[in-house]
Amino acid sequence: KRHRGVGAYSESAGAFIVRKLVAEAVQRRDGVFCDPDNLFMTDGASPAVHYMMDLLLREDSNDGLMVPIPQYPLYSATLTLYGGHLVPYHLNESSGWSLDVDVLRKNLYAAREKGVCVRGLVVINPGNPTGQCLSDKNIVDIVHFCYDEGLVLIADEVYQTNIYVDDKDFNSFRSVAHREGLLEKLPVVSLHSISKGFVGECGRRGGYMEVTGFPNDVKEQIIKLASINLCPNLSGQICCALMMNPPKEGEPSYELYASERDAILGSLRRRAQVLVSGLRKLEGVTCNDAEGALYAFPCIKLPAQAVAEAKRIGKQPDWLYSREMLDATGIVVVPGSGFGQEDGTYHFRTTFLPSEGDIGSVVDLLSVFHAKFLTKYGGL
């Protein structure tokens, strides 16, 4: 008799049937073979980041990773935890938060001159907190940069189904590396999670990483790291397999699935447009399109008096703006200083998750607050 349940351990890398299902889905998505033995199921994408930090950052060394600015703070936090150096590279806000390979190379060489052994490059696509979707050409340039410089490419692709513009599609780094003939030559780590997308099951803790271009002896070390935690939770593994293998056309539940998927993504697209349009109407505010993910990251000019007040109380100016917005409106945003930003610029990250019925009111509240804030601190 076979017992069915999720109360037992699986293999440390994840149940083989789950990895097989995920591999088949990745292969369908990219048109490129995916080996289940290159997949490691994880409790969300965060443990995969820990694995990579532990693997790449050697003890008593000057190892570091290149990380985008603005960046999801998971990377700076884990680098600190594992004793690594953060080598920042600034995204180009004026060109839709793209990556400039010349900037990457300049920052890489500067870090090397300081004695930092740069081991890899982190790319978040679609972006968090910046909401951009990288162009195919940008991805090609990044792949070749990593290959030329001997860097591991860590591709954080957890927002891959959250794209809201018609002129861009999601292209995985592994698929572009394959097209460029580099998939088996360039170490690529691809991260995905059930926490984002239109599924949003963040509390179930499911995700995976795929490692390609790594020697077998290195993959054995990843297995050792995974075995320390015995195995990822079974429920999250199953959810990940289901996310990657939704109902297919012709199956009984396909129409319901497709209608719910399209409704969620269509609503997110409309809400993103309402939010960005509203932000652009504010005095001293510029905002790139929210092409993907779940966020807008506007740039705000702040009055000199507000900057001085923030300095007086020992806080960042965008923290002051965000805190006063919370107190006045109940709207929670995250100061750009929490993600990193160009010196002398101020931002905040906001989301378009409020319902379609509420997003207009959120924009109205924000607009009223912004005008009062400028008046309070003497205007621009």
C-alpha cells in the first residue's frame, strides 16, 4: 500500500518527480533542455541566495559580488552575513533602469584594483524595486560580459510572469546564454519562486534554482549545503510544480485558470498605469514605466528645508518624506535609501497592489500629501 502525504522528507535537492516536472516546464518555456539534476527546490528563492553566497564567498578572503543599485536588500544583507564585499553597479534611470556594460566593467575593474576578488554578478529581471524588464540586447551584453570576465551570473527572475508592456517579453538568461553558445561554458544560477507572479503564494515557501555551466564537483557541494537542511518543505515543492505546470488548453480547468490569470495580470497592468500616471503629475516627480514586477520607483525632488530637517534628526530625506506620508495618509512606501540610489537623488518604492477600486483613491491621497509636504518645507 502506498501512503500519500507531505509529512515525509524528500531528497535534499527536492523530490525527483517535482524536479522533473519543473525541468519539463523550463524546457517548454525556453526551448532548451533542462536537466532535473541541475535543479534544487528551495523554500522560496531566498535559501538559494544563501547557498550561492556560502558557495562563492570563501572564508578569510576578499571575495565579493556585483549587485545592482537600487537593489533588493536580501543581497546586501546576505553578503554581510557571509563576510563578502558588495560591489555596487548603478542602474541607468534615464534609460529605463537598464544595465550599462561599460559601467559594469568600470566598477569591476575598480573593485579588482582594491583587491576584491569579484566572483559573480547579480541581475534582477524584472527589477525590484525598479520595475524594469531588460531588453534582449541588454541580456545578451550581460551574458557576454560575465563570460569574458569569468563571473558567475546569478539571475533573479522571480517576477518573470509580471510584465505589463506589449513591446517586451521575458527572456531568461539561460535561454539567451544557450542562444549565444555559452550555456555550458558560463555558470548561470536561475532563481524562481511561487511568492510572486500572479500566484503570490509567499507564505507557502516554494521556489527553485537551476545551476548550469557548473562542474559536477561544484554541484556536489551545493547538494551538501542543501542536505544540511534535510529538504525543502513538500507543500512548497508541490506548489512550485503546479505553478510551472498550469492547466493546458483542452483540459477541464483550463478556461477557469486562463480567465483568472488574465484577470489578475490585466488588473495589475491597469493599476500600474494609473499609479505611474498619477505620480508623473506631481510637482518635482519623475517616474519610469512600471514594465514588470509589482512596483514603481519614482524619483522625487525634495525642498532644501526638508533635506535640512532630515539631517537635523539624523535620517535620510526620503525617509522623512515616507514617514510623513505614512502619518498623514496611512500609505506605506519604502524610502529609496533602503535600496541604494545615486548620491543627491531621492526615491521611494510603492506598489500597485491596492485593488482597482482603491488605487485611484491612493493616488489622490498621495497627491494631496505631496502638495502639503512641499508647502510645509518651503517648496522647490
